[in-house]
Amino acid sequence: GKGPKAKIGDVVKFDYRGYNLFTGAVFDQTYGNREPLVHVIGEPMFQGLIAGLQLMNAGSLYRLYIPNALAFGANGTPDIPPYTPVIYDIELHAINPK
């Protein structure tokens, strides 16, 4: 992407698809399901996603490999077992400084 770089506190608009690294199964996504997510970087969001978004410029498409400790950790989710690393494809559409 050629747009500005995202940082903590920015409001970002992005599409994503999350995968279980071990099985390749998609566990959540915006593509085809709902509108892109609009969120403030740093507000309730797991650490791997906070770090990954800050690497991106508006207009970027990234694939992030996120270790379990920076994702859902020991707790897991209903769709992700504990200690499971995840993959996120993220398409960052826009950044609005807070």
C-alpha cells in the first residue's frame, strides 16, 4: 500500500480472514459475511493483530502468522483450541488518525 502507516490510536477499516494454522480451517472473516471492520488500533484486540496492523500502510494486503501467545493463547475460543497459532489475511482499506 502507498497510504499512511497505521499506529496505535488510529481508526482503521479492514477486511480479514482468520485461519487455524494447524488445520487451515477458516474460523472468522468479513469477506462475504459482513462489512469491513472499523476499529481503533489498541482497543480490545489481541496483541498479534495490534502489532500486525502497525506494520501496514493503507492499501496493503498482508498475511500474518500469529503465534498462540499473541493470539488466543491458553484460553482459545469456541472455534480455536488453546495454544493454536493462527493466520490472518488482512486488507487495510483506510486509516484515520484519532
